[in-house]
Amino acid sequence: RDAVYEAFHRSTQTGGALALVLIVLNFLCAHCSAMLMGYRYTMHKAILLSNVCGFCIGLATVVIALLPSAAQTGLGLRGLSGSIGGLGVLVLILSVLGFTAASRLSPKLLLVHSVLMGIVTVILFSLGAACLLNADSAALSIQDTLP
């Protein structure tokens, strides 16, 4: 039980820190690519590819949330699998909107997509920071529920 607690605590903090480092690395790689191939070409391809990946992730999230075993997770929190499925549907919608905007090169759709993605990014970044700060309490919750 103590080993699970320690592993969860280390994994939570490591995962959050790794996600923050990878965000910075992603922006650096995108900037270098744009300098080599031009911003317009790079952004067009990057938006198309990221939305295809986002669609796959959203679809996988919805499928996982619909699995019968997903309803039994979450330390007894009802509606957790539905919330996760809802986030998956949101990712699917944003991905389709972004792909459509990038393929049509529509400035208005790109602006709407960018604003919505900015809002979602701020929310996810805030949740990630909260998970980093609350790693101890999450680990204690899991420790209390283990037999």
C-alpha cells in the first residue's frame, strides 16, 4: 500500500513536470520548422496534422469513457466517465472545426478555432497545475481507498 502511494505521488509530479517541458519543446520545434519552411506552409500542415491527431485522441477518449469498466473508476465519483466522454466529444468537435478551417484556409473559422483552443488550453493548463499542486491529497485519497 505504501509502495502504491509513493509510486502514484512520484508519477503525478513527474507527469505534470514532463507535460510542461514538452509544451515548451513543442513551441520551440514549431518555431524552428517555420523558420526553415515558412510560416504559412508550416502552420497549415501543423494545424491539419494536429487536428487529425486531436480527432483520434478524442475518439479514443469517447470509446474509453463508454466502456463498462470506466463507470467503476474515480473513487466513487458518479459521472466521471460521462465527464471524460464529454471532453472527448469536445475534442472531436474542435478537431473537426480546426481541420475544416485549415483545409479551407478560412480566416474566420481559424479565428474561432484559435479562440476556442486557447480557452481549452488555459483550462487544461490550469488543471495540470492543480494536479501538480494537489498530488499529495490525490495520493492520500487513493491510499485511503486501497484495501
